[in-house]
Amino acid sequence: MAPGATFVELTPAVESDAGGIFNTKRDGKALEALSDDIDAVNILKPSITTTGNSTEKGLYEESEFDKSKDKSQFRQYTTACDRVKNFYHEQHTKQTVAYNLQARNKFHSTTRARMSVWQAIEKLNTLIDESDPDTSLSQIEHLLQSAEAIRRDGKPRWMQLTGLIHDLGKLLYFFDAQGQWDVVGDTFPVGCAFDERIIYGRESFKSNPDFGHEVFDNGLGIYFPGIGLDNVMISWGHDEYLYHVVKDQSTLPDEALAMIRYHSFYPWHNAGAYEELMNEKDREMLRAVRAFNPYDLYSKSDDLPKVEELKAYYEELIDEYFPEKIINW
């Protein structure tokens, strides 16, 4: 255990009749509304089609689907509502080294449910039913929308699948998460100094027990230069949870794992923080995350993907990269 770490009690989930452990009392609609606010939800609504592109393009070729979108309207945190500011105050207070050690220990010692990836998508859709205040899309349609944007741009099949599953970690909210603060929101390393480039800056961490800690908030803290982000604790949430689910149970490439793990790590991929921790692999993964980011932020619209028409295609993709159809969540 890291020096000075003290633990808090995790909230237990409850048994469900769906073959897993789900806290069905959690308000999925509230979680998704907050998640949309965090993603700066003046979402533009262009007219797009759902026709796939059969010619596969390179990972780093410029995305086509979002060229006409005014991206200045996204991530407008300076004018964020009080709900978002209050959320980040709570997140920045509670995301400690101690909590992150305990959350990882609980993850590795517990199987919350056993189901296929498509079943997990349907379960998330059920738990967050009709929860997006900005579009008429259900959760499953939003996941398909991200995947289809990648597909239309002719990006690799594994990247299409990554678009489909990248937010599946929100299931964590209905398992053993403490609240919304350890599920959604921008992520950052714990165990080293809180960087000014994290949303709302260092001052927003003043109530965190690790703030000012002689080790945890001092330079690189418990890490060393070039340690590599694989060896760094990123604040626990839906990105980190899904990354740990997928990395040992799929054949998705490292680029896909990076897209899943770091897509909310804006201080790194958007603001250039924490470069001292990076190794050569991370520099290539940074390119991959930046290539994925437009499909994460800018793919929402009110055009409805036809779930039943697309299901067979994506189930084939899932089978291609998940050798075991039933996986541990």
C-alpha cells in the first residue's frame, strides 16, 4: 500500500435478476445528463447517413464526418452550469491514491456479471433508458452512432468496434461505484502533483487529502520520468474500468486500449500535461487517442441508426476481437 493512504468503505451493489450484480436504484438518466453536460453539450445535429464505407483507410487519416461542425461549441467549461462545477469539486476531492488503490483491488477481486459485449450494450441501454437530454437517441443508438461515424470514414474494423464499446464502462455506475464522480468526467493521474491543466486547475483539489502531500502532490510523486502511462494510476472511472475489462479479454490492439483508457484524459491528449511520464509507446498512443477524439465528441445527431439492421455486423466484429463470447465484467 502506498504511504499515507487511508481507505474508505465502498458501497455494495445489489443482486438483480439479470444474471449479474446491478444497483438498479441508481438514476441512469441523471448520470447521462451530467455526462452530456461534461462533454459540453451544445451538440450540433447534422444530417448523416448510416452507410458503411468498404474501403479501409489509415488510422491517422483526417476524419471526414466532422469537418463541417463548429467545434468551438464543444467543451465550453468556462460557462459550464453549476452542476458540472459541483461535480468536479466532488471528483477532485474524492479521487485520492487511497480510493484508486481500493477500487482496483475490488475490481480484480470481484466478478460483477458475466455476459457478452452485446448483452452489456443492451443492459446499459436498459439502465440509462431515454436519458440523453440533447437528442432522442437511446444509449445503444449513441454507441452505434459513434461506431458508424468511424465506419463511414473507412477506419479499421477494430476502431469501429472501439467506437461501439468505448462508453460501456458506464456500467460501473450500476455496479460498485461510489457515485457519479468515479464514473464520468475528465481523468488525470493520482499519486503525482495535480497539474494546473486539469479542468479548474490545482485550486480545485484543495479539499483532496492528497493535496499538498509530501509524496503524492510533489512533482512526479510515486512515479519517475519515462515510467510509461501503463504504470500510472489514472483516476478511476468508466474509462479505466473498461480498459481493465477489455485488455485481458480481447485481442484489440494497443491503440484501441489507449482510446478506451485515455479518451477522457484531456489534460494529456488536449493540453499537453504529464509528458514527463510518457515513454515511446505513449507517444504513438497519443496519436491514436487524438485520432479517436473527434468520433467521441462530435458524432451525436438525431438521425437514428437502425439497430436491428446493424446488429449482425457489429456482433461479427465483437466475435472477431473477443474470443470468449461471455466475458467477466
